[in-house]
Amino acid sequence: MAVRRSRKSSGSDPYSVALRLLTLRDRSTTELAGKLRERGFGTADVEAAVGRCVALGYLNDERFAASRARALVDSGRAVGIRALNELRKAGIDRGLAEMALAEAESAADLPALLDAVRRRKYPDFDFDRATDREKNRVVSYLQRRGFPVSMILDVLKNSKKQEP
């Protein structure tokens, strides 16, 4: 079993490390605190650094949740419960995650997004000519992305009629 070593910052203060981490990408307060703990900083130092980042506006869970939800939905990587779980895994509380996801999904055309995801992954898929096994594979893939089965079946059955 591999032993995970913490990356102790040599003489750096936790606030400087936090700023470097936030330079790479936006993070939730939970993620940032976890990264600082991984680097060997104590609880009091982590809380002080995270608190300072929040106070200065460098760290904002509402902004992070909205941005992350939009990115997940717009890319088609995750919608619905899958996207909610991704936000929760990033340390966003359930209420905030649900609100950010609802906003992101209301701004997106989910059936068109579903069809675009299907076309990227399975460009030659034809629902009418596909075997049951092929249909199951495509439906399962889209379900894992978080799309509801009813929407998946509607889009797959009607996608051929919409093609030029």
C-alpha cells in the first residue's frame, strides 16, 4: 500500500499557499482547507488562512458553486443528481448546490445538450436500427451523466427526425 506523504511547505505560510492554490483555479472553502491540511498546516493556521481569503473575496462558495455547476452542465459532463453529487463532493452544502444547479440547468437547453453529448460519443447511433444492446449502452451512458431516462428516450427517438 502506498503511503501518501504530505507536501509540507518549506517555510511558507498557509495564506501564501492558499493564494497559490487559488491562482490555479477557484475552489470551495472545504477544498482549500483540505489542500492546506494536506500540506501539513495546523487547524488554526488553516482556519485563519481560509478566513482571510473569504474576507478579501478571494474565496466564495456561492461563486464557486455557480461556476462549477455551469461548467458541468454546459459541457454535458454532469446534470441532475450527478452534478449535485459533484458539487457536494467539492464541499458545497446541499442547499447551495441545489440552487446553483437549478440556475445552471434553467439556462441550458437540456434536450439539445443531451443530443450533442450523444452525437459526440456515438455519432453513428440510429435508434431505429440499433440493437437492444446498443440502445442500452447509449441510454446507460447518458444516465450516468445524470440525464433522466424519459428525456433520453424522447431525444433518441426524435433525433433522427430532426437531422437534415
